[in-house]
Amino acid sequence: MKTQYYTACSLDGYIADDNNSLDWLFQFGDPEESSYPDFIREVGAIAMGSTTYEWILAHHIDQNADMPQTWSYAQPTWVFTTRQLAQVEGADIRFVSGDVLPVQQEMRKISADKNIWIVGGGDLVGQFHDQGLLDEIIVQITSVTLGSGAPLLPRKITNPPLKLQSVRMMGDAMVELRYLVTHP
């Protein structure tokens, strides 16, 4: 069982632009040779920040969504927030706040020995890292730069450095890097 950060980012390290938009990413469509189908089969629980959750609501779930679809995840999802947020009917969503450690322990119990996916954002991933709970980073880097926006991981991780596990090309516009997170 691992706690993983699986995401895409621009070449200059942003997961969303200044307006929290992912339009820059959607131009690539479904990347060739994506690891996502294999990855999601091994996920038993999901953690996400409130900005990510609200983005999903606005763009996929809400009545006026620009890309309407149903809730994509069968796994129980913990949304870290300090505000009241709308619930998605029929989805196993739990709203939590505060320290990530007790929440991660609860997620481990419920995930049935499968992995925990931290969907985003970067600051939430940083909180898991700060507690020594992050095991792996899987990032698909696209061939665009944004100049600014939401950073991939707003933490300084220098000692010990991440350990590169694999590099995989995905078509002619993306590469996937897998890093093992080591802890002192």
C-alpha cells in the first residue's frame, strides 16, 4: 500500500493556470499509452483539496457544467476543506479538515490494502509529505509552459532528494516520471 501523488503538470511545473483552469491540459486529449487505467485499479481511497473538488463540481457535476459527467470515482473520497461544500449525490465523499495524519490512517483502514491517491492540490500533497506519509510521485509533464499558476508541489524537497524510478514517453507531447519519496 502506497500513498501516491498522480498528476499532470506543465513543463515549468504548474498543475493549473492562474485561473485554476486545465484547458492547457485538455488540448492533449487522452494521452497515448497512459498509465491511468492501471493506476486507478490499484487505488482504494482518494484525498483531494477543496479547490480540486470545486473544480470537478463546476466543470463536470453541476447543472451548468461545461464537460458534464457523473462522479468519476468509485473509491471513497476525503475532501480537505474548512468550508461547507456541496455533496455529490450517490458518491462516497467525506469532508474533513485539520491534520492529514489521522485522516490518512482512516483511509488506510478503509482502502482494503490498495493505494491512496492524493488527487491534488499541491499544498495538500505537501502536507502529506511533511508528515512523512507520501510514498510516490507520478507526474506527467506536458510540452507547454504556463509561466505561473498552481505549483506542482509547493515544498522544498532537497535532502534526501526524490529517487527517480522510471521515465516513460507518452506520445510526442508528454513524459511520465515516477519518483520514490525517501524520508530521512
